[in-house]
Amino acid sequence: MSTGASVDPTMWKSLLHAGLAGSFMGLPHVAAQEQALRSHGAGAAIYGLPFDATNISRTGANYGPRGIREVSCQFLTYNATFDFDLVEALNPVDCGDCDVALANPARTFERAQADIGGILAAGALPVTLGGDHSITIPAVRAVRAHVQDPGLVLIDTHLDTALDVGGEQLNHCCPITRAVDAGFDPAKIVLVGISGWMNPRTEIEYCREHGITVIWLEEIWEHGTAWAVGRAREVSRAAADGVYLSFDVDSLDAAHAVGTCCPTPGGLTSREAIELVRGVSRGGLIGADVVEAAPSLDSSPATSLMAGRIALEAMAFHAGAGG
């Protein structure tokens, strides 16, 4: 018998892991096509790119999108602190995964760029789940094809400004270099949380020669996340057409994210990472990605949960959570 009480759509109804599985947070599946996304009214779209064939270290990030989706049932779309519901604000969807061409980054990235381009053309925020950090390459190419003057914020332990790795340019050490090649203005690029021990001389020289802003991990220790956010926004939001955010889970201390190809001892805390992502995303993004989560390298779901939390925070603060 009905009690007449209204149903709370943010309330749990059964076991979190019961029912059909597959999409991020149980969001509806919509193809990465402009008309389909427009018809649904999607304001954001999760897109998986399960590709890690360019990795120079431990592999397993090709399981990232599946692992993140699997544990995403732990999250609600509602944040009680801010009285904010992501579904009400953005009506997000899950576009599924890229059709990966095995061991072929060029063909894979062409397909991914087309899909992400469709999401952008529909006016939705693409949130790409990697995959190794090479998956940022088709994403920034799609962004640059869509707008004239984007900014970029990378949160990472690595600079990712290699010209190539062993002659290969479509590598997970090269996403920032390829973004510059695609037309991103280096003066509007900020690299945040970088560790001095994990970057070669040629990569920091590239940053200095091109005028890319680097915020070192030690600077965050000294000045705090609010200072780092302010500096990152000052540089990246000089761009006329919005900011792209790329988050590598290896920016986190290995105590918080062991399930990645290159765990970072002494990296960011989970709280610092969330504060950085919230601050960078506030006021809107043009796109985002979360990369290098490798569930098979973690005996717990901790790394995948953090990756999912970062994607959720980016979407929420893009949409106005927190005022």
C-alpha cells in the first residue's frame, strides 16, 4: 500500500552492487554521437579509453575504465554537504568505451578523437577515463579542433613533456608536448604537483623554453592547495575558451594510490588532490580526464575509488557545486 510519501531518487534501494552493471554510477548509456547526446540533454559524458600500449612501466591501466565503473556504485550523484545533485545539474551519461585498435595508438586515437569531438559538439563535458596518459592526446586534439584558445591544467607527478620515447610520439610521456603541437598555448598550460625525482632534464628544459608553468610538489607543501589553485587558475584561465583538466592518479602518494604504473612515494594526499580538482574545475571546464588507474596492481579498490571520486568532483564543480 502506498504511503503517499515522495520517492527520494538519491536514496539507496537495495544492494549497491545489485542489478545490471557496466556504466559509471549507473548512468544511462548514450552513444558518443552529437544528435544522440543532444536528444538526451546530456551535460556531461563519461567516455572510456582502455588503452595502455604505450606504457614504459607496469601495465594494467587498460582495465582502468572497467575498474572505475565497477566501484563507482559506491558514490551517490547527490552531495549532502552542498545539497547538490549531479543528475539535476548535468544529466550526465556514459558513452561506453572507445573501439580500441589493438597495439595501434594512431588508429585508436583517431577513433577516440572522433567520439570526444561528438561529445563536445553536443555541448557536453567529456570526462575520459584511461588508460595510460597517452589517452589525453586524442582528447586535447578534439578540444583544439573544437575551440581556438583552450587552457590546460595537468595534475601529475610527471611533466609529460617528452618529445618522444624511443622515437614514438604517441606515448604516455608526451601528452603535454602533443597538446602544444595541437595548438595549445604553452603560456596557458600549468603542471601541478610535479616531483623532482621523476622527470628527466630534457622535459624541464622543454617547459622552460616554451614558458610552461610548473608548480612543484614542494611548493604545495609550503604554500598549500589554495595557493596552487590560484596560480593554476591565473595561468590557465587566461585562455578565452575554457580549461582542460588532466588528472593522473600517480600524482597521489603511493599510500593512497598504489594501483598505477608508477606509484609516487610522497605524492599528494587524497584531500590535497580533491581540493586541487575542485578549485581548478570551479567556473567550468571544457573537458577532463582521469588516467593511469590500474586496478590489477591494487589489492583493494582504493585507487579506482579515488579515480572515480576525481571524475565526480570535476563534473560537480564544473556544474557549480560548492557555490
